[in-house]
Amino acid sequence: MTPISSTTISDVFHKLDPKPSTGGYLPDLHSFTGSQTLSAPVFPIKFVYKDSGTAPLRQHFVDLCPEGHILLLCPPEDSTNACFGGLLATAAAAQSVAGVVANGRVRDLDELEDSGLTIFAKGTSVCGQAPFLAPVSAGETVEITHPNGHKITIKSGDQLFADRNGVIVVDSTRMNEIEAIAAKSEQTDELCRQALAKGDSVKEVFAKYRGK
């Protein structure tokens, strides 16, 4: 079965909830290594600056991640150092982590590629995590502020979809509903595509298959 695209998931979300919101979209994330697609439950990790006074995790967050989950790394929004690197990628791959999405920066690209992990991130950095950031929670709910000001609340087990178009997270309680509608939506889009490829009018095709 072909994975449902992030764009289809986003379209379905906004049909179900037309109020202006992020729709679970995490902007400015790009594929750096591995496959260009991810679909699995998330395991959020929150980082803070080391001088914040918050007690760090007693165990390493990679060791805590359940098999088959995506590590969702959430550093402070203004941090410029990496929150994930080569040695951690080696460990994560060996422990059957599904992939890594860093809402921040990564480093050691050659080692990341060698690990075979699929990794999405905002960018890269030469600076490591340890001198600057401390992981303070693992598997707990995190909140990410979207550039438009909306808050995105993500809990462990929510489903993340990532591909060349971007990254989106869906509340686990809505997955069955959204996946069912998304599958039908992609079938409709395929009918539209076939008709448009024949030269049919966009207006007529959309009216016929999309009802608009």
C-alpha cells in the first residue's frame, strides 16, 4: 500500500476542522538522510538550555524510545546547535527506532547517512548538544509554537507523516477517521488526474469529482 501523502492528510484535516490552525503541520523540516518518507507513532523529547535549572533525564532518550517509534526532538526554538548526531544515530538504528524528526538541527551527516535512519530536520550545525542543551522529558506531551502563533500539542503515540512535501502530526484519537477519508480523497484525486491528463476542463473535472 502506498503511504498516504502529507498533503492529503493536511487537506483532510482542514476539511474536518475548517477553523484557521496549523493542522498539525511542522514547517521548515526537510529530509536529510534515508528514505524520504516516514509514517509511525512519535516519541517526543523536550530539550531546554542547560542553564535553565531543570533536572535532565537520568536515562538517555535514545534508550527510552520504544521500538518502531519516531524520535521527535524538540529543542528551544532559537537554539543553533545540533540536538542529534552520528553516535546517537548509530544507537537509534540498532535499537529499531523508526526515524528521527528534529525540530531543530542535526550534525555528522556522513554518520547519519551510514546509519540508514530516515532523518528530517530544520538544518545542520557544527555544534553538539551536550554543551548547550539538556533533554528533560521523554514520552511526555510537548508544545511547539507555529510561526503563525498557533500552538501544536503533540503527545506520545500521535502519528507522524513525513515526505518530500513536509511533516505533519495527527492526534492518535483521530487517525482512523482521517486515514479513511484520506484514502477516498486520494482515489478522487486520481480520477481528477486522469481526466485532466485527457485535456478536460479543470472546472468541469472539479465539479464532477470534487463537487466544486
